[in-house]
Amino acid sequence: MIELAPSILSADFSRLGEQVRAAGEGGAAVIHVDIMDGHFVPNLTIGPPVVKSLRKVTELPLDCHLMIENPDEFIPVFAEMGANWISVHQEAVCHLNRTLHLIKSHDCLAGVVINPATPVDTLSEVLDIVDYVLVMSVNPGFGAQKFILSTLHKMRQLAEIRHRRELNFRIEVDGGVALDTVGDVVRAGAEILVAGNAVFGKGDPKKNAEELLKAATEAALQKV
Ligand code: DX5
Ligand code: ZN
């Protein structure tokens, strides 16, 4: 099943509640929240208080993408503020097994993220633990970047490994997902589609989300 996860990074923060509601009306299944620390990535965004505020304005699951060093220090507080899904970067964590279990111990779905330059092979020992794998299709740090085509094969590879090893993790994609790339990512095997600029960049988030979801669903039908 294809699900849309609008990223609030490109939303108008002065009207965040309204924008999240509009994305929900447009069919969003999850709200993607980009947490950046200015160290792991060259940008700063939001922290636990914003997650707490988001929790009050939507019942959709909050998908917190931690682009931070030492995520173990912050996983408990994000869970407490209302995160439902928490993902950490393979590149930022030394003891990935421990970190994923920490996320699960806080009753959140646990995800692992790989940057465009990180191979899928680095995840072989955690694929049976994670609830989802997030394939970055841009270098993390900023919204509205160009989709990196060479990341598509990693979605295909993950789908193939999942089938071969009879695993259950879901495949999420993040970065540059828009009307011109959504067909490719869905056909490659992505099921949870993060989209920031394409939903909140301009125009009506509700209409943008509807159009993107429609294009994604059509591509999924072609795949069968
Ligand atoms: C990038 C973030 C993304 C970003 C995607 O570091 O992880 O979630 O918001 O934005 P778009 O869809 O605009 O590429
Ligand atoms: Zn993200």
C-alpha cells in the first residue's frame, strides 16, 4: 500500500497546524518531521516542543527523521512528546542494534536511514529488527533538492532482499519526490513517500497531496 508522508520542512511554520490539517485532508497517512542538529547535517530545524505542538493538531502518526548525532540522547524525549515513528541514520550511530531497540522500547516504530552514498549492504544485520528503511534520495539537510536517480536501485534491492529473506520492513523514500519522480520511486518499490516541497512548496497542500497520491497509486497499479 502506498502512503504519503508530507514533510513539514517546507511548510509555512507560522500556520503549521492549518498546513498539516490540509495535508491530512489531501490524503496524507503520516506527517514527516525533519529534525536537524547543525552537526550531522548543515542545517538546524526543530526540536521536541514542536513535536509536542504537532501532536495536538493531528491524529496522524508523526514520523520523526532524526538527522542528529547521538540520537540515543533524544529518542526518549521525542517519544514522550508524541513521535510514533523514529528513524536514525546508519551513518550517525555506532551501536545501531542498541539504538533500534531503544526506539522500540519507547513503543515507536523503528526506522533506519541511509544517505545516497551508503550501500544497502550495511543494513544486512538489522533488516530483521527495523519496521522501515528510509532511502535518502537527496543528501539530507535541505528541502527542494534534485532527486538523485542512482538511489533508485537501492529501493529495488531492498524489495528483493525483503522478499528473499521473508522480512516485513517497509520501504520509505525521502528527497525530491514530486510528480515527475513519483512513478519511478513507486515502481522501484518505495511504499512510504516523503514529500516536502511538492506538498507545501506552493499552492494548496490539500490539492498537491491529492495529485501526488493519485500519481503514486496509478504507478503502483502499473507495477502489478
Ligand atoms: C531532507 C529531508 C527531507 C526533505 C524532503 O534532509 O529529510 O524530508 O524535507 O524535501 P523535498 O521533498 O522538498 O525534497
Ligand atoms: Zn526527512
